Amino acid sequence: MEIAEELARQQKAISVAEFFEKNRQILGFDSAPRALITCVKEAVDNSLDACEDAGILPDIFVQIKRDGDLFTIIEEDNGPGIVKAEVPRVFAKLLYGSRFHCLRQSRGQQGIGISAGVLYSQLTSGKPTRITSKIGPGRPATYLEVMINTAKNEPEILDEREIEWERARGTRVEMEMEGSYVRSRRQSVYSYLKNVATVNPHARITLVEPDGTIEVFERAVETLPKKAFEIQPHPHGMELGGLIKLLRYTERKKLRAFLKETFSAIGNITAQEICQISGLDGDLPPQEIGHDQAKRLLSAFKAVKVKSPPIDCLSPIGESLLRAGLVKEYRLDFLATATRPVAVYSGNPFLVEVCLAYGGELSSEGRVEILRFANRVPLIYQQGACAIAHAIEGITWKNYSLSQPGGGLPVGPAVILVHVASTNIPFTSESKDAIADMPEILGEIDLALKEVGRKLRRYLSRQSALSERREKEEIIGRILPRISRKLAEILEMQEPEIGPVVAKIMGNVLICRHVSRENGLTSVRIDVENHGDLSRSFKLHDLLGQEAISVDPPARKAQIKDGYDYNWKLALKSGERATICYKIPTDDAPFSAPIVEGLSEEMVTGAKVILS
């Protein structure tokens, strides 16, 4: 027998399950701690996607149990459940899913995730994965024990029966595996779920750790994210081989109809223009188009000006939810957000959101904390290989009042959160830990980072000025009373009120109340004077125990628990003065200090200040 014939006999196909069985590190199972995190991640991602697709506020439960060298991961949700026939394939068949061919933003797209966890579980424990699923109240729950036949990449059902389950609907999965449970600040099941809760503030997540510790990440909002809708592929993202495939297998009978119904952003006029530029008849059957004609068609795609893909295929977090998520998990002094307009890379729409949090209880030692997210999923590993980290390192942060010794990541009490949302996140590997350095994505992240950086610089500059004012006012407050008392003693006069003097020196807004009482009536005059160099706009509140009369100028009145809140909107130029007058039909009315809303405490003398 010839050598070539002997070699030919040895050739045989391998299934995708066999490939990943021998190369599990590609999927994120390269260490014991990471294996647990990866399995929890894939299960939680599936639950969040399922709940949001069904319009259900997610309530997710995760428990990690330890038994000797093995760990059991239990994850369950209140989602729509999975029909009985689909359960084995969803959990025990790699590259099986509903989102791979769907062009819209979603956490899972490849159909590898949870089945990869099942594969790792059976490899390290030799035990099947246990799944319980229920699709609605009054319906029995389906219980299965499954393993993956790696030679065929098909599920094997070891046990299947109907059981009672207290949940109205949902899915529960139990996987036993080798692993290691750690609780670090950056890379652990706890930190992963905390980050999930930050960018998914509509979800409630409960974690039970191996030692019995229970952590609950409560939802901060009661509204679901904006739903993402499926779109057609964009012509600017097509490659020749993909276009030939679409032409060969389309059911359309004419090229013009194929263009309009297969691609987004192509209408009658654009389809006709593409046909003219490519020199192809719009009535030509797509299946008859050859290789050279397909190349001309692809060139026409690039020559024609086609509008960007629809943006309703994306579901960004939104600035308000970003703020709510970060405020829920961190105590902060300052928070700035930036959202870039939808952009396109290789025909795929994407959007960048950035949030920069500063101060509060954040540690001022060491590098800033980087939170990376892709389609609402935390990216925990391979930070150094990620476009997000590269974009942050490329910013000159000293221009924005953050130190950056030796370049690289900045240093200081800050958290930088970057979220990239797209129909197709360009991950660097199947483990989905890092985003590739696509120039378009790097550019958008850079612009968003600079926007929040400018906001931080303005805040820190203002805080520095206010700090100097506080120090100056503190010194004046210590010296002036002594001078005042000494002069009063020397001149044998009553000690004067120093508030107006301090206001003039500091350039503050001065508020003075003057009260006179006679004949069962209390007359009140409030003088407001702006001693600053700039115009000031603010609200002045006066809380009274009973209704006032003869109010001039007229005020807005709101009834409160112990009386009434009278408030006036004032706008005073530098040196300008305003007077407010009213009367109270009693001669023993008590008063509290007026309240200013809209100015900082350092800018006001003679009144309390509340944040607007």
C-alpha cells in the first residue's frame, strides 16, 4: 500500500465538541478560579437575555457549593423557561443557539457559552448536568440530566421526567466541576456579579457563597432596557465570499428585489443605482450571477453612498441607568457620563458609553479601576489585550487632572467604566475577554473618554477654587470677630454684625432678615445682595409655620408637613440687590434661617444651602 493511501485511511473528521474538549483554555477554562467564573458568567448571561427577550424583570439566584475538591454551581432565573424538546440541545450541543444569525445586540451570539460549561463539568467531574425548566404556571417542570457526546457533538439524556417546582416559570441549572473559589476585588464570582448589577440595574441578583455568605444586589430601577430589534446586514460590511453565498441561496427571483430585501439601508433608488454602477440588469436572477459579476456588485456597494444601519438594533444602558448602577455600588463625590452617537465598523453598528466616577470612598492609592463591558457583559480577564484599556492608556490624563506616572493607566481615586454595544462585538478570542483594536472603536472610546475627562477637570478646578475660598473664609472668620470686639471695647459701642463684611470680602451672596412686631402683626423684610463679580441665579426658600400675607414679590407656595414653603426665583447681577417683604398675622412667629437652592455653600452668607 502506498504511503498516501495509508495516510488517507487515517484522516477523519472531528466534531467541534472534540476540538474544545482538547482546547478548553480557548473558552476560558485555563485556571481553576476562572473556570467557576466562566460557568457562572455563561449561565447568568443566558438568564438575562431570556428575561429581557420575554419582557420580565430578571430575578437571578446563584449558589456555589463545595464538596471536597469539587464545586457545584446552581443558577436559576424567573425567565420564560425552555420547551422540553429544546433543553438538551441548548445545554449539551456546542454552536447551537438562536442569536448567531440574528443581527441585533445580545449577550450571547455564538451558541458556545453554557454548553461549554456543561462540557467542562463532565470533563472534570464525570457527572451530568442537571436542568429544571418550566414554561408557565400550571405546567409541570421538566427535569433532565444531560451530557455531551463529544464525538458527535450531540446531547445524551441520562434522565428525563416531569416534576413539581415551586417557581411559576424559569430555568435552573446545576453543574459539578473542579475549581477554586476566591473573593478578590477584581477577578471573582462576587466581583463579576457586582459588575453585572452595575450595568444591569433592572436585575436583582442573589449570590450564596460556599461559606454561606449571602450577597444581594438589589435592582435600582423597575424598567427594562430598550428592546433591540433585528436588522438586515449592511452592504458596506459585506465580503465577496459572503455576497456570493447570499446570491446563491436567496429565494428572490430578481437582483433588484434581492438587494432591497436582503440588505438594510437599500431602497428602490439605491438598488437601481447599484445595478447601474455594476452594469447588471435588475431583473437578472441572483443565482445566475458569476464570480466576476459579484465582484462588480461588491465594488458598487462601496461606490454608492448608503445611509448607516438602523440604530434600533442596539440597546445602550443610558446615562441615567449608568449613574443609578454606579451610585448603587459605590459612594462617590463626582460622576460624569458620555454617550457617543452610533458609529459603524465593517458594516456593524456600535455605540460607546463611558462613565467616570471620582472621589468618595474610592482608594486614592494605585491605578484607577477599569470596568470594561461589551453588550452589558463584564470583561474580567485580558485587560491588557483589550481596545478599551489601550484607549485609556492612550489618553494624556494629566491634562484632565489625573496623574499618570510613566504613562499607561492613570492613578487616583477614580473608576472608569466603558461599555461597547454592537450587533457584533469583535472579540479577540472565543473566551470573549477582550475587544479587538478596531480603529473605529478605538476612536469613539477616545472621544468619549476625553469628554468625561473635561468634565472631571472642570469639577476638580472648581473644587480647588472652593477649597481656597473655604480657607480664606475660615481665616477671616477667626480674625474679624476679634477686631470687632476690640474696637467695640475701645469705642464703647455695640459690637457690629460681621456677616455683611464677610460677604463683601468673600464676594458672597448676602441674605439678611429684618423682623418687626407690633399690633399682633409680624412684618418681615429679607434683603438679598450679590457681592460677587458674576451674576447669580438661585432659589430662595423661607419655611413658615403659617400662611403669609402681602407677599411682595409674589412667591410660589407649597404646603409642607409643619407649615408652608415660600420660594422665589432670583437672578442678581454683580452688586445688585433684591428685597422680599411679607407679613404674618401674629406677633410671635418663629423663624428658621432662609434656605438657598442652586448655589454652593461657600458662595452664601446668612442662609442655609441645599443642593439642587
